[in-house]
Amino acid sequence: MRPPVSKADAPNLARHYRSVWDVFRAPLLVGLVCAVGLGLALVGDGIWDGLSWLALSLPVGLAAFYWHRAGRRR
């Protein structure tokens, strides 16, 4: 059972609500870019190979960015 919430805390609870779309929008976009990158790597040649490398390096770049950002907060 949840503890009772005072009326002063009620606006704070509403502010923390996030829809399913809000939560999964960024991961779905990263997954879509990676899927396009895999497709380009399979069927493309020349410039398409470079674009596939760029698309497939997106998760690595995002992980490095957020890892660096989290270390700086301390």
C-alpha cells in the first residue's frame, strides 16, 4: 500500500509522470538508426559503407557521451 500523499506533494507527482512514448522514443530512434545502418552495410557500397559505419557507431558514441557526463557530475 502506498503512503498517503499530502496536497502539497500532489503537483510534484504529476510532474514525474511520463507516457510510454516519452520513455521509449529515444531508444526506438537509436534502434531504427542502427537497423538502417545494418541494411546499408548489407546492400550498399562506397558512400553507403561510410553511412553504415556512422549509423552503427551511434550507440557507442551515445554511451561514451553519457558515461563522460555522468563522471563529470561527481
